[in-house]
Amino acid sequence: MKFSLSRRSLLGLGGLGSLLSRPAMASEQTMTHSLRIHGGLTSVGEVDHARNGFDPYALLTDWDPGQVSQLSNGQTLREYDIDAADRLVEIAPGVMYPAWTYNGRIPGPTIRVTEGDRVRIRFSNRSTHAHTLHFHGIHQARVDGVPGTLEAMPGQEVVYEFEAKPFGCHLYHCHSAPFKRHLHKGLYGVFVVDPNPKRHPEQEAVARSRVLGSRENARWQELLMVMNAFDTNFDEENEFYAVNTIAHELMKRPIRIQRDRPVRIYLVNVTEFDPINSFHLHANFFDYFDHGTTLTPTHKTVDTVMLCQAQRGILELSFAEHEPGLYMFHAHQSEFVELGWMSAFEVVA
Amino acid sequence: MKRSWLWAVLPLTILGILIAVFLRLNPLQVLVGSAPPVESIQIERAVLKSDEPIRLLIRGNGTDPVQIAQVQVDGAYWQFQQDPPGEISRLKSVQIEIPYPWMEGETHHIKVLTATGLTFDYSIDVALPTPDADPARLLHYGGLGIFVGVVPVGLGMLFFPYLKTLGNQGIQFILTLTLGLLAFLLVDSLQEGVKLATEAASVFQGGSLVWLSAATAFLTLLMISRRGGNVPEGMALATYLALGIGLHNLGEGLAIGSAFAVGEAGLGSLLVVGFTLHNLTEGIGIAAPLIRLQPRLWVFVSLAALAGLPAVLGSWLGAFAYSPQWAALFLGIGSGAILQVMVEVGSYVRRLNEPRGSWLTIPGLAGFSLGLGIMYATALLV
């Protein structure tokens, strides 16, 4: 039931969906625009997303509610199949990176469930090294996914099962050793737990708007942004920074935003080597919910947030009062900006 | 017996077949496995012009072709155009144009990323417009070459009338002083050559290039100077001295020209003064074998030109067409020439010192050490 609802709500994000079908035009317009503004500050060429098997633009709205069924106790069960595999990913135009991936993509599938749901993940390791799924959430030690606990050796399959809590914007990643290498090679993904409105009677409407597929949620333009980076020459310093893996991509193809609908961003920092990353929005301010675990903002009316490694949060903003146009957002470490973490919203009336 | 030429052809034919079979079967696959090829490129030179893109000359240096994917300037990805486009094969070079607003007098760091994400760094230590080879610039660099090459050698030769007043001991002293200065130049040229060789693409094997060109130049010049069976002295010895020192000054000119062109020397005329003082001694050395002769003025002029003018050529090459592998080659040849002159001056002194037949006397050693000392002290200035 919930599954079909969420499919409908995906279609409901019409503005975003329709842009996906005509990316070429948007990219042409923006190239000339960005050249005018930023001189020659860009990477050169185009990434072959089809060969990569994923498109950073599509990842923005690619929520995975899993295989949904009801348990005998009335609890919703959501089942996922995730595999780990080694593959070459073109992380910037012409640069092939020997990545480790969950389901062949970076970040891995965006698991989106509701608070209190039962989550069951069959994890098969088709890679050449041991890997785990380590969830940031409240669960028992035996499903923690660390070396020695549900660690899948190459060729093995393990099953993780836990109840989804607390609600918020979380992540999962491989926790096999050596940690740095397993993380920055690409083994991470986002785990969004929507609040169960019944459990938050005092803010039920707010909670409802967070539930994927609800009527209140349909008017929100929800976007997933994973701030990540790649160290292509393995010197423990990143050569490329991005949102959703591909450097400069969301600058060359700005995210289409309908100005009269509010925007909610699920922002996760999985950058390795640099202790912090940040998100700065041009010409606008937003409310920030650190870790997404509250229904009232932890920071009100800010235009920059700083996130340490694995920190994440939810951003809510509106362009209702703005003229249509390009509104940039990027890390406010200029270093990261110039190495690819530079993006823009294209606000349309 | 008539068919004996076959035995020259057969080994080569078999070798050709073996190479073809080897490349076809690729037996090394077992050893290499699936390891990716090691990519290597050498960024040889950056050319800067006011209000123009940064231009880089990049040469393929590895066994397999390398594809350049992205270029960073000062930690920012920047647009670039490669000419010719595509992969860079071994020894081939390409030019890359980066429309980056570079800043005069500041440092810029360039990082070139290949398709596998490997990075190659290059730094422009002091960004200054690369000189154009227009007449005015040529004149300036030529003047510089004359000032560090021809002028000091000529001034050194002005000691000639004084040298003539010296007795046998005095002449030996001056000649061993020349030996000392040559020994310094030999070590200096070889070191400079080997150092430059490391800046050249490794495929050129710059280090070997220096030593081998030095050996070849040495043997060639020695063969020429000894072809009559006699050890050169007087006019002939002075000419060889001038030639050897001239080849060294070519290398020196290269160093000065390129240093000015890339802005490294832009801060001090001390460098030029130092080289001038340094080279004064060379003029004395060239004049020393002529002491027993009555040479005309034009002899001195030609010797000074032979020893000094290469500095002009060197400074032009260094400023307008610098590449480290050529500089290393020139320095190697210069070293060989200096070694040949050392051998000849040594034999000359030995003959002056008959019947003992050695230059290693007390005044000889004193002269040699003083020669080294003067060169070392004046080199402190550069």
C-alpha cells in the first residue's frame, strides 16, 4: 500500500521528473551561463552516466521504500537486497576511479522507511574484500555490522534486521577495516527514517509532511544530497568533491525548482580525509534540523551549516519570494568549491 | 666464405622474429597480472604571455600512452584545450592551453590529472611573461651573454703582459691555477648537468646522457688534439682551452637565460656580477700557454670570442627555447671538453717541469688549490 503511494508521489515531483527527460538543454544553457560567471572554473567534458549506471541528478529523488509487506504483529516489513561490488566509476569527466559500490552506485540505494518499521537487508558481497553494512541508528550490537559482526566475506551473504529508529536523516556505510579505504572507495548510502505522525501528536502535521507518499509530503520538493569526495591518486587528499559523486555535475545541470513549492534537502556528509564539509546557499536562508531527529529546527534562518564526517541533517527552504533564476549552493570551503563541489538551483515560476 | 655476410644478417633476422613472437605472445602477462600500466608524463615548460592562457608543454614519459582528463590550477579545476587532442604516446609532446588569469610575480601550482586519476605537479615559481624572441629581447639577452662571457674572459687576458714577466716557476703556478679552475668547472658542469637531467622526461635518460656525452666529447677532442702525435702547446693549447671553456660557458649561458626567463633570477644583478668575476679567471687560464709567444691582438680577440660568445648563444637558447634534456646534453659535452683541456694543460706543465715530469710540485699544488679556491669563492656570489 505504502509502496504504491510512494510511486505516485514520485510522479508528483513532476518538475524534477520532467527535467530528467531533457537534461541536454539545461546543460547547454548552463554551460554558457557558468562560463560567463565563473571564467573557466570547471572540469572539462561530460561524464557517461549510462556507463556508470547511475545519474547524480536521478539520485536526488531516488528513494527506495523496499519490498513492503505486513508482519503478523501489524508492523510494516521493508526488505532490501544490497550487494557490494568492485567497479570502475567515472567520477569526473574522463577520470575512471576503481570504486567499491553498493548496488553498483555511489552513494548506495537510499533506504527510506518510517519510524518503527522492520527493516531486513540481504547483503551479498560480490567484491574481493570483506564488507559490512553499518547503520547509524538505534539497534542491537549483533546487527552493528563491524568486523566480526555480520561481516560478509567475498561471496558470502548476511542478513541485517532491525527496527527503524530514531526518525531522521541517517547513513549507512561499510565498517570493515581499514576504515578510511572502505569508506572513501564509495561504500556508503543514506538511511532516511520518516517520523511516524501517530507518535508525535503535538506536531502531527509537521511529521506527516515528512512521510514519503503522504498528501502533505506531495507538495515538498525533496532532494537527497550526499557530500562526498574522491582521492584518485591515493595520497589521502581528495582530488574531487561533489554532491552525489560527480564533480561539477549539478552546476552544469542545475536542479530545477518550482518556486511556489517548498524544498527539503536530506544532506549527508561522507567526505573522507577532510574533517568537515559545509553547505552554503546563495541569496536565501534555510531552517536546519541536525540529524533530522527533531521536528523543530535546531538552527533557524541560517545560510551555512558545517558538518563533520558522518554528520547530516535536513534543510527546509523556500524560493516563493524569489525571482526565477540560478541560485548557487556549494561548500563554503573555497578549496572544495574549486575542486568540484559547486551546484545550483534553477528556480522557475 | 662468400656467403659470410649471411652471418651478419642471420642474428638480426632471428632477433626480429623473436621480438615479434615475444610481443605477440606477451609472456610477461603472467608477471604483470591485471595491474594497470604506470602512467608517466613530464611537464617540461610553461609559457606565459600577458592576458593570454597559460601554455604547458607536456611530454609522454611512460611505456603506455597517457590520457589527460582534467587540469587544476592552484587547486581549482580549470578549462583547458589540448593540442593535438587525444592520448600522449611515449616521447610525443602536446601543448595545453589553460585560460587562467595568472598573476604576475606570484606562484602558481598546476596539477594535471590523467584518466586513472594520477596527478602530475608543476609549479611556476614566479609567474612572469615568457620573453618573445623579438630583436630587442635578443639584444638584451645577447648583451647579458657578452657581459658574463666575453667581457670577463677579455679582461682576464689583459693580465697577459704581466704573466710574461713571470719566470718558469711563475708560469707553472699560473698554469696549475688554470688546472684548479678547470677542475672546478668540470665538477660544476657535471653536477649541473646531472641535476638538470632529473628535470627532463626520464625516457631521455638525462643522467646517462650527461656522462656519455662528456666521455664522447673528451675522446673526440683528445683524438683531434693528439692526431699529429704531439701534445699541443702554445697557440693550439690556448685554442683548446678557449673551446673547452666556451662549451662550459654555453651551459652557463643556458642557466642564466632560463633563470631570467622563468623569473628565478629576476631579483638580482648580483647573479650577473658573480658570473662575471667567476669568468675573469678563465681569461687568465686561456692566456697562460701563450706566455712564450708574441701573439697579435686579433689572436686574443678570437680566443675571447671562442670562449665567451657561446654564453650569448646559451642565454638565447635558455631564454627562448629551454628544455632540460638539451641543457643536460650541452653541459655533458662541455664537461668532456674541459677534461680534455685539463689533460693537455697537465701534460704541458709536466714538460715545463722536466726532468721531474710532474706538475704536482709545491708551487703546482699551491696554484691548483688557489684556482679551486678562487672559483669557489666567486661562485658564492651566484
